[in-house]
Amino acid sequence: RPSPEDPMNTPLPFDQDDLSSPARLRLAALELYAERGVEMASVREIAQRAGVAPGLVRHHFGSKAGLTRAVDDDVLRLIATTLDEVPLVGTPQEVSAARDAAFADLLADHPVVGAYVRRSLLEAGGETESLLERLVDLTTEQTERLRRSGFAPRRSMPTSVFGTVIRQMGHLMVDPSADRIWRRIAETQEGAAEQASPRVRLVVDPPR
């Protein structure tokens, strides 16, 4: 049974069969945050979408900030679980590519998560710990585990963490714009519509 002291063990809000008030509030918050951002989603709107009384936000999470933290916990645990399921088979480069592909598939399977993470990256800042900073911490933990198992590229730890975050988060930010750019080109340039859109590849050069 999940421990309330360990939010990373709480049920994910993506299971529609979980009808508990905390799960419904986390799912409603995730959806509204993805649509309009954390600041623009009120506690009352979140509770209304969840079908519960607004006072249950304070009851279960202490505050809207606590609810947001719980949503981030869910997102981070989903990412960690997805990456942990990738088999450690092949070269470090092949394992890294497989983990990047698993992350991309996760976002395709859960577009609301991708929308929320993308918006969180754009809005990162302020005094509170952002989802981006927590993603960096998660990547650091994952990279340390891979290094201990011998499945991390032979780079410095900071460069490895930086490269992973930039590849995974970079595609999340760049790909939607790249698709729009190619659609516009296909509309205006003869022959472009019959071509497949070029693939975007992000490369991080280690410092010299």
C-alpha cells in the first residue's frame, strides 16, 4: 500500500479507474496546467473539473502548491518507471538511444503529460523548485545508476546529464515547431508536400 509520506509511491493520475478524490484532483490539475499553465488554473476550477469540493485541495495537499508538487511527483515517477523498463542490452550508446525512444513514446502515449512538461519548461523560474530542476535531478540519479552498471557513455558526469536532458527536453520543445515549419514549407514550396519532413537531431558537443 502506498505510503502518504512518500509521494513518489502514490498512484498515478492516468488511471481513470482510480476514483479517489486525490487522484481526481491530480488528474484535473494536470489537464488544466497543460491547457493554460499553473498560474492561470484556480483551485476552484481544478476542483470543479475533478467533481469535488474546493476544500479537498487543502485537505489532501495542504495548498495549491502542494497539489502542483504532487502532479510533478506523478510525472517524474512515470518518467522514471518508463526509463527503468528499458533493457540494459547493447552498447552504452544503444541503451541511451533506447531510453530516448522510450521517453518519446511516453509523451506520445500521454500527450497531456507532454503538454504539461513543455509548458513547465517555458514557465520555469521563480523561487520554487521547478519541474525542470527536478527532471535534472532525476536524470542525474538515472545516469549515476547507468554508470555503476557500465551502461553510460564515457563522458564526464555533468556532460552526460546535460546531454540527456537537452536531447529529451529539446525534442519536446523543438519538434512541434519543426512540424509547423515543414507544413508551411509544404504549403508554399512546389514538391515539398510529397517529401517526408526532415528529421531533427540534437547533438551536444562536450567541452574541449
